Amino acid sequence: MALVGEIFDAAMALMDELSAEGEARCERTEDYRHRTPAAVNMMLAELAEMVGCRGEWLPVEGLDDPVPGVGAAYARGAMAYGLAAALLVDENPGSAAFFHERYEELRNLHLARLPARPERIRDLYGGVEYGGFSRW
């Protein structure tokens, strides 16, 4: 399971916001750190809705919280692009658009690989299958 801080670190690397020492958590990224939990919660809620999960889940509150309901590869990969897009939307719309597009590609790839669930199909036509509707 990935931590919110790992998503943050990957997003800072994508955004080229690392310090001279290669640290993502520095003074100039403090604003990004405060905005990260809300952006991660937004992506988690979006993903839960897309997969049809109607259950309650606890939102993340800080960088040390584990990311619920997703695998580490998805969290560190796709969600890092989504976080970068959310954090840059006001400062650099061009980069934010690129990151958001990449996030959507990776999210859709992840959703396409989820197993399908069988469900009953309701017959809306009633009698069409037996040819009883016509007089040939």
C-alpha cells in the first residue's frame, strides 16, 4: 500500500519542484503539501464512483496516511500525474493539461483491466425473440 507522501514525492519530481538536494519536501513546496490531501481525496472519490463502489471510506488527512482502495503501482503512477495536474491548474495550465491527460490515460487503462461483473439484462422488448409481434 502506498502512502500519500509517496504520491506527493512523485508529483514534485514530475513538476520539477525538487530542491537542489533532490528533496520533494522543502520550503518551496509547503503550499503543495497542504493542498495534497484534498486533491488525493478527490481522485479517490472519482475512482470509487467509476468502479461503482458505493461504500463509505475514510479520507486521507496527511502525507503519512495510506492510500485506501488502490494498489501501490496505480497510486505512485497514475495518481502522481493527477496530483501534479491538480496542483498546477492555476500556475501553469499547459503543464496541468498534459498531466491531466496522462492521468486520464493511466486511469482508463487501470479501469479497463478490472474484471467485469455479470448482471441480469432486462428484456425491454417483450416477445420480439419469438416473432410474436408481426404477421408474416
